Amino acid sequence: MRHQIFGLFIDEWVGMVTILSAVIGAMGWILNRTLDRTMIPLRMAIQNLAKTIEGLERDSHARMVEVKALGESLESHLIDSQEIKTKVQNLEKEVFDRKR
């Protein structure tokens, strides 16, 4: 006694599934190979972009350190210039007060 499902015997169903699996597998393999070849330039571009971004981050960090140091230096110069300005004003007062 052979069993039928939707009018086909089990061995016919197995044959159809096997053929369908082979066709889908072959199409997948071909698609994978094609995509591999076409994606290589994109992968290289992404790697180059990642390296460029890493370099920019390093440069940015170094520049931030420089800016911070320059900011601190500027603050000290501003303080010094304020002290000098105060001294000059005091000297001007002294000199002009003597002349009167």
C-alpha cells in the first residue's frame, strides 16, 4: 500500500523536494559568488573609511589637547596683562600726580 498526498506518492514528493533544494542551493551559491565579487570594492572602501575616521579621531584628540594647553596659556597671559595694566595705571597716577 502506497500513500498518496495531494495525488502524489511519497517518493515523488521526496524527488520534488530534492530537485527544488538543489535548484535553490545552486541559485544561492551563484548569488553568493556574484555578491562576493561585487562587494569587494565596497568592503575595501568601508575599511579605508574606518581607517580615515580613526586617524581623524586621533588628530582631533591631539588638537583638543593643544587647544586646552593654549587656553590655559592664554588665561595666564590675560592675568599677567591685567597685572601689567594695573601697574601702568598706578604709575601713570603717580607720574601725573607729581606734576601737579
